[in-house]
Amino acid sequence: MHPFVRYSVRRIVQAVPLLLGIIVLNFLLIHLAPGDPVTIFLGDLGTSQEYVQAVRARLGLDRPLPIQLALYLGNVVTGDLGFSYVNQEKVLILILERVPATLLLVGTALAFASVIGVVMGVMSARKPYSLTDNLNAFLALIGYSIPVFWFGQLLLMAFSLQTGLFPAQGMVSLRRIPTGFGYLLDVAHHLVLPAIALGLRYLVVNSRYARASMLEVLGLDYIRTARAKGVPERRVFYRHALRNALLPVTTLLGINVGVIFAGAVLTEAVFAWPGLGMLMLNSVYARDYPVLMGLLVVVSTMVILANLATDLLYAVLDPRIQLE
């Protein structure tokens, strides 16, 4: 078997128990948290205790927790994530309706942070301690210090409320919904501010990692050997050094995926972006257990798949990993 195929199979097999453990842990945390979903679902209607118990029995909340967990795991294996108490709809349908919006936001923010961050880091490493390097360091300090939700509100005030250059909320214009290519332009117009707000922190982190990695690689023996042989500096910098310097940044990209999904919740709340973050926030307020658990299963799966893709990309960039 080819080393890359063997490595890929091993990484996929290792991901299965990890996902199972995450599902069990999320189930226990949600069910042990304070608050009764039945009470919130019924509200202040003055219903009798008998009716409350009947509702709990219908929803399966009167069973012992281990039995609920076993039933839930069996349903997840078959693709059944349950039924929403509040929305009165299958959880899988609710989530699938929101997944494209969140993937668009997260994917755009990651691409923005990765590409611009690496470019800034490479520019800084090319001329360390220059004006460009010092300016990038100053911007990195500011960008890393600003919370996502606050930076999003600053963007709203500056570019939506004051100047009107970008929409303040939503994913598309509600007054006049465009079609065709105009629809894509309208979505892109709404996407600019949320993607910048979500991606800024990871942009500056990628920038500093890329700079440090480039400076480390440029000091290695094989780089000095290439220069001694008369290889042009541009070729040494971009062909010999950049590829190896991108390995730590690639690892960081996989780590950022899980963190950026958490930041997407706050970003979607600020910009009313109709994705998984808004659905999760509303489900927390309503104690809608099936939706919360379904969201955690889906998001955990996406994070594990993203980290798996990062590991495989790392193995392609550094074939030595395949032999471990």
C-alpha cells in the first residue's frame, strides 16, 4: 500500500473514536446544564404538573440519562439528529438549511486570513525590522487585541451606519431580492464586513507565524548552500524557503478551523448572518436540546474533517510525515 494511502486510512480511523467521544461529552454537558426545556417550551401558561410530565414523557426526557444517551447514539448512527422542540421540524433539515451560510462565511474568512496573512508575513521576513515589518507588527498587535464582536460593531458603525458602503445585517437584500449574477454580487456585498471581522485575528496570527517560520528557514544550511552556489535570491526565497516555511502555517490553519467556528457564533449575532451561529444562539436561549446537540455533532464533524484535510495536506507538503 502506498505510504500516503496508509497514512490517510490511519488518520481516518483515528478520527472515529474522537468524534464519538465528542458526541458523548456534548450530550452530557447539555443535559447536565441547569434549565428545563419543557418549562421554557410551555412558558408561563399555568399548565398542570401532570401535563408537564406528559410532555416530558413524549419528548423522552423522563428516561434515565444513560438510556437517553444510548438511544441518541443509535439515532445519530442512522443519520437521525432528532426533532426540534421549538421549531417543530427535524433537526437535520434545520441545520442543512443553515450550513451553506456558515461555510461561506467561515471559508471566506479563512481564505482572507490565510492568503493576506502569509503575504504580510513573507513581506516582513524579506526585510526584517524594516518599516514594513514594524508596521505589520503594529497592525498585528492591534488586530489580535480586538475582540471579534467589538471589531464587528466598529465596522458596522464606520461602514454601514455612517457611510452606508456596506449592508448592516443579513445575507441578501430583503427589499429587492436580485437573481442570477446580481444575487451573487449582493451576497458578496453582505459578506465583506462579517468576513473581515471574523478573519482579522487569524490574519495577524498567520502573519506572525509566517514571518517567524520564514526567518527560521532562511537561516538553515541548505539555504546558505543555495546562495553559495549562486542561485538567485528571488529563487532561493520563494522556491526553496517558502515551501518549507508554510508547513507550520498549514498546521495553524487546521487549528484555526475549530476556533473560527466559535468566533462565527458572535460574528453571526452581530451581523444577523443566517448561519449555524444564529441557530445555536437561539437554541441556547430556548433550551432546544436536540438542535444544540445536532449542531455540536455537525460542527464537530466539520472541524475533524478540516483537521484531517490539514493533516493530509501537511503530508503532501512534507512526505516524511507519511512514513511515521
